[in-house]
Amino acid sequence: MTRVGFLQGPVVVGKCRGRNVSYRQKWSGVSSSSSSGRVQLQIGSSEGEERDTELDLDDDFDEDVVVDTDELELKRREHLLENDLYASPSIPAKESTKVSVEVGGKVITFETGMVARQAAGSVIVRSGNSMILCTACAESTASPSADFLPMRVDYSEKFSSIGKTIGTYLRREGKPSEREVLTSRLIDRPLRPMFQKGFFNEVQVLASVFAYDGSTSTDSLAICGCAAAIHISSIPLVEPVAAVRLAHIDGNYIINPSKTEVELSRTDLVVAGTRNGILMIEGTCDFLTEEELLRGLKIAQESIAKFCGALDQLRIVAGKEKMDAKLRSVDDELLKKVEALTADDLDEAVKVTSKRWRDDAINKIKDRVFTELAPSREQVILDPEAAENLVILQMTWKKHIAGRMRRLILDEDRRPDGRNCTTVRPIHIVPSFLPTAHGSALFTRGETQTLAVVTLGGDDMAMKQESIDGDAQLRFYLQYSFPPFSVGEVGRVGAPGRREVGHGKLAERSLQNIIPDKEKFPYVMRLENNILESNGSSSMASVCGGCLAMMDAGVPIERPVAGVAMGLIIDGSQIAVLTDILGMEDALGDMDFKVSGDGEGISALQMDVKVEGITTEVIATALTQAKKGRLDILSVMKEAMPSYRETLPESVPKIHTTSIAVKKIGEVIGPGGKQIKSIIEQCGGEDIISISISQDGVVSIMSTDLDEIAKAVQIVEGIAVDINVGQRFSGKVTKTLPFGAYIEILPGKEAWCHISELEYKRTEKVEDVCKEGDILEVEVSEVGRGGQFRVSRKPLLPKPPPRTSENSVNSSDANGKDQKSKTEGKDLASKAQATDKSKSPQRSKQGERTPRSQLKDKPSTPSADPAE
């Protein structure tokens, strides 16, 4: 067997031994029984000598080599074609490389080299029986017009990972779910600041869950896997990134908890970072104090450092040489020209307090600079170098204006709108802004404004979600919209983008812990947040406005909460933490740290940074300052609305809940939903009333008409009640037959009363005693296995006088006649059954069916006792 070797990459330098290049890259190839392959190599010594050498790839040799891989690849392909090895089924997969690390008592394994070998970097992450494939690819050059990192991250969950098929019409995964979008953002945010500055090549990162054991947190694993794929690839990453999930149970923190542990936890946080700093925090807390949260972050940082060590180890054994990418950076000479052209004008423009006027003033200066220094439009279109020069000028302008803003804050403690670092913008609140909505509030903070609207409804209004963790129904959900007019722009309007999904989920998590239990408040709550104006911190405005709207709707929240966004400016040793940041401070600053809660603790938080990690000391300062900001906002909110409304608005439908036995659910619903549809029709129809039944037997009846609710409750409880022998009811005659009557003893439940049970004396006709619509008092005399009931009227009637000897004969005759009547009735019932059989298709002795045309029609006789 001969191995035909070849190298990958432009030029490989190293000490060669046989088929391997010792540390740069490895020989790989195919096996064949053909003659030994020989290729022409250009080998140069360290002194620069070059010679053509014909080398047998099976031989060992010792030389410092420079390999012309293009020539080598050509020779390799010629050899494969000559020996017909392209079609060989024996091409082996490259042996995989694995690195494992134990964190939080769980072993996580990173494996590369087995699959997705065409990608720049590919890693399979394993934990338990869960497997996630993470890949990274990048373009070799940057687009001439790119002035940022165009990275796209997509996370997907395969339903085949749990042995199921997604329930869509096409039976395949399509549009990303909300959970997949949120996880994609979670992966993107800590990775982005760790790329080399000025690297603007297009990057695509994919993470796919191919196996899921139901207990592993896939989002934090996906962050580690994607970071590993980039770290071992040729894509330039400053240092490895890792993430952990953090739970808090009984005062103790748990790293990478199971699904069960997360449900018991007071926190559900994902923390990402490097060895020395934290890059991202995302999640909810059950009003943890700042001190408790900081203790958890320090524990998370230690585990993240372990992961980073494992990723470095993986790169040592399986990493590729980093590409020599052309990095774009600010030209110092160009920066001096920009500074000369702006002089003091820019400082004054940055100090304009109104966003609109400030933007106008800055844009006028920018137009002057670009008119002087930017290439013409024709040059940009025709000359790629001119297009790149325009990008450099844009980067220079951004750095210049950021520098002026940062010096203003650090040197003068003055922000663009005139505030100092700790002041919250002015707040204005209008409760009940919409007259017909169940609850609404207009919340304005500075130049950020949101209209929050609450709609209350029944269980059929719950949001349904399908994921590999199973189906779920959300009683409370928040939907955030950010139309382009909120920032004075023209843009796309349609389905929510990733940013809107992420901001809405953060606001929803902030309010989740104050939502009352279903037993206390049975409504489903839909909260809309419509951003009407935005100049920073719109998601935290959504928290404040959403809380006020729920209070306006009469939702008995546990406590009011507020949210504030914190910023950060770092310049060497100078650090400034900003409260309630503006859009300009978010765009040109170093951190966006959103914190929500009340005076006692934190309900949710989200942190992103643009630097290569920050310390827990900086986070502690930001948390302390955020608490003061929250308290300032809460004081204004309490003035506008001291508490939630005691009564629901008239437009809110009323809900009544009742419980039935689980075994009775089927009876209330009926076959194919027939029974419950009948109840709805009896109570006014679907436009008036709705009924839902949970798996544990809780029936929720919702309507704006209290009378219809009471009627429906009576029917449902009547169907679900257990009926025993001896119980007495006042029932309505629904149908009469020659031998008895049907009586509705409870809504939806009918019983059979034989003619002999209507009176003590002989009854010739049922109509002599009752007719349809009459009300009769009856007593249950028998309960059948199939749920049929027999009732009698006799126990509620006065007993006949005692018999005398004179009329005992008459009584005997009467009893005889009565017995004869019953016998005749049974005979008639037998005849009726025989008639039914005669009507049905009959079979001959040979088992053949007799045609219906040969059967004679015979009149049928009703059964003497339908209950039988």
C-alpha cells in the first residue's frame, strides 16, 4: 500500500519526516495498491538554495523545506488520475482530534477532523448524549466597501436530534424559531469583539444540534463550539472565548446545570468571556442582590478560564495557521487632516442637547470633511482602491467624533445632552392612553418613547412554541416593534428582525417574575411595546411601560419593576460608567449593560461590550449605579400609578374557572368535541363565550356575559358530576316514547324513566302523566356501566292506600295486567330487534351477503326499554 501525500495551504515550512510535516500541517491523502507515487518538489535550504528534487513520498528525509504547494497539488492530481484513484471507495476519513475538559462536574469534549473538513474550522461539541456541530468559514478578502465585521451566525435545532419530526406542513425545519434567533444572537455577541481590529472579511458561523439528551444546555455549548471552530481555523481571533450557564439553588451556584436544576434555580444566566474578562451576560434573576450576582459571575469566570485552556490545547494539536489578512485601520495623517478641518466646530456640535439638532450639526461638519477628503462617487464605483479609501475616511471620522465625545465625558463629566454620568433623563407617563384597550401606558424618557398595550384573554390566546425541549404555551409574552420612523428613517416594515426579537425577549424576562400565578389570575397576557421614538435604551423603556400597562389593566403584579441601560467609557486608566445611555453613547461607547428590577434586587440583565472583556470590579460599579437609576425611575412610576387597578376594565372578558375530575374530561369534550361545541352553542356561540380545559381538569370559561358564564358552569359541572343511586333531581322531559320518557336530570345528562315508573297506578299512555317540556321530580334507581341512568318517579309520590281483602283480587288482576303489559313490551322489543336484523344485509349459508334489493321492508317497533 502506498500513501500519496499532499499538503494544504499556500506555503508550508517545517521539518519533514516521512509523510508528515512535523508541526505546521500534516500530510493527508489516499491509499492505493498502485506503484509508488513520485512528485517533483522544489526544495530550498535555509541558505536560500533551490533545487528540483524527485522525491518518493514513502521515504524519510530531513530538510528545512519550502514546498510549492500549487506544483505539488498538480502532481498529486496527475497521479490520482493515472491510477484511477479518484473513484476509489477506500478514501479514509482523517482521524479526529479530541480535547476534553471537566467543568461543573460534567465532561465536555471538543472534537475536530472527522467531519466538515472543507470548512475553515469545524468542531463537534459533546456533553452527555448531546452533540452540536459548529463550523466557521471566511472570505479570503474583504469587500472594498466594508467598514465593519460582516459576520453572520445561525444556530439551528434538528428535530431528528430527539427522534421527532417537526409539525410543519413540509415536515422540515424552515424559518428560525424565536429560540434559534435568540441563541444565534447569544453566540454572535461575545465573538464579535474578539476578532482582530480592522478584519472586515465576511464570516459565517453555523451551529447545528444533531443530538440532544434533554438535559444539556445547548446555547452555552454552542458558544464554546463556535469559538473553538474559529480558534482552530485560519480566521484571526485574538484569544479564545467560552461560556457557561449559571444557576443558583439554595444559596449555591451551579455551573452548566441540568434542565431540572434550571427549573429550581433563582437564576438562569449565560455568561461568556475570556480568561481575564467578561464579554457578555444574558438571563433572568429572581431578584438577586448585586452582591449575590457578583459572587456568581466570579465563579463563572473561573470555569470560563478552564474552557479557554482546553480550546488553546485544541489549537496546539489541530490548529491551522492564521491567514495574513489585510487589516483596515485609521490613517494617522488622515486623522490629522480631519481634526484640522473640524477645529472647534465639532465640540460645539456634540454638546447640542437635542438629538435631531445635534445630528444635523454633526452631519454638516461631516459633509464638509467628506467634500474635501473623500474620493468622487465615480472613482468609488470604478476603482476598488478609491472605495477602500472612502472606508478608511469613514473609520477615521468615526474615531474622531468618538474621541471628542469620550473626552467631553471623561474630562468635563458632561454628556452630549448636558447630563452628568449618573443622571436619568426626564420621565413623562400617561396611563390609560388608549380608551378601548384593556390596559395601556405611554412612557417617555428623554427622547425615547414607547406605547405599551396589554390584552387579556383565555387559554386559546396563549402563544404556542415547538422546540426540542417539547411544546409549550406561554401565558405571558411580550412583542416588541421598532418601526423606522422612531429614528426618523425610511426602512423595511414586516416580520420582526433579530434585534426586535432579542429586545422583546429581554423586556419579557424582566417582567416574567412579577406575573401572578394562574390560580390567582387566570388570564393570558399579551403585551405589545410599540417604540414611537428612540434615542437609546428602548428595551428598558419597554420594561417600564409594560409594567405600567399591566397595572392599568388590573393585573395583580407582585411588585413594580423598572429598567435602565448603563454605558461605559474606557480610555487607558480612565473609566466612566454612564446611567441611562443615549443612542450616540451606545454606538461610540464600550459597553451596553441593561439591568432591570426594583430596589431589592435584579430581575433580568443583558451586557455586551466592544472591548476585549471587562472585570467584575467594573461590573460592580455599573450594578451599583444602575440600582440608583432604577430607584429614581420607580419613584416617578409610583407617582403616576401607585398600584394596579383593583377592578378589571369593563372591556375585559370575565373568566370563571372550575375543576372537574380528569376522568370526566372526555365526557365534557365529547366525541370529536361534539359536547363542548354544544355547550358553547347553548351559551351564545363562539363570539360570546369560549371554554378551554387543561390536562389536569381545570375548566376556564370566558365571556363578557356573566349569565352565559353561569349557564356554562352549570352545564359543565352537571356533566362532570358523579350520579349515584338514590339521588333526586328535578328534570325536564326531553322526549316521550310509548314505553317511557327521557328526562334531562342535569345539563347534558339524560335518564330513562319507564312508563311503569311514572305512577303507582297503571298508566296507559306516557302523555297521560307528562309531555315534552314538563318538569318532573325523579330519583335515580340504576346506574349502568356505560353511563346510562334509570330513574323513577314513584319514590317521590304518595304511596297508594293499603290494600283491602276486597280489592286484593282487583289488585292482583291489576298487577297481572301490569305484568302482562311489561311482557308485551318486551315481546315488542324483541320483535323490533328482529326487524332491525331483518333490515340488515343477511348472509347465505355459504357466507355470501344477500343483496338489499331482495330484502323486504318491514315496519320497526320501538324498543320497550331504550335504556336496555
